[in-house]
Amino acid sequence: MEKEIKFENARELKEQHPATFYAPDKKELDRIAPGDFVRVCTDDERFWVEVVAVENGIITGRVDNDLITRRLKYNDIISFRPDNVFNISPAIERKHSNQVLQGKANKKNKPPHRL
């Protein structure tokens, strides 16, 4: 069941606090796809979400970490707009990061540089 949550607008917060918040540009936001991980923010916490669908300007995903506030929990399904995305970790980069952590990475499977 999807929970109703108010998400912060990344672009607005970046303008107000440029040293604290990052907001991807439109090109980056347009490339978000299932399998990617995006960082969103509620009024009191930033967290990662694994994208499961992108349809008609709405991103749907599952919460990918435990939250302090407990309003949401790991694996909860949520939906939000691209304006709510603070950071993007494409699936290929996430796979490479996990391989590095497990000591399995090599130069052949290094993710491509992302502009």
C-alpha cells in the first residue's frame, strides 16, 4: 500500500541552500529508469528509493533504507515527482559500487562516466 508523504522540492532547496542541497538537471531527471536509486527528502529526512516505475511524470519506488522518523520504513512503496529528486545513482553505478564493496570490481565492469 502506498503512503501519502509530502516531499521537498529539490530545485527550491538547492536555490535556498546551495552548499547543502544538490538537484539534478532536467537531462539527468529524464534518464531516471527502473533499477536506478534516487534520493528524496521529506520535511525531516533524506533517504534512498529504488525506482520501480516511471510513468506520466510520476516516479514510483520502494524505500531502500531504514528511516529514523519511522513514518516510512524499508520497502514501503511511494510515489513522487522528478522535482523531488536530490540525487541519482543509476543501476549500473550502484551495481559497480556493490562489487567494489564485495571486492569483485575490476576495470572491465567500471560504470561509464555520467555527465
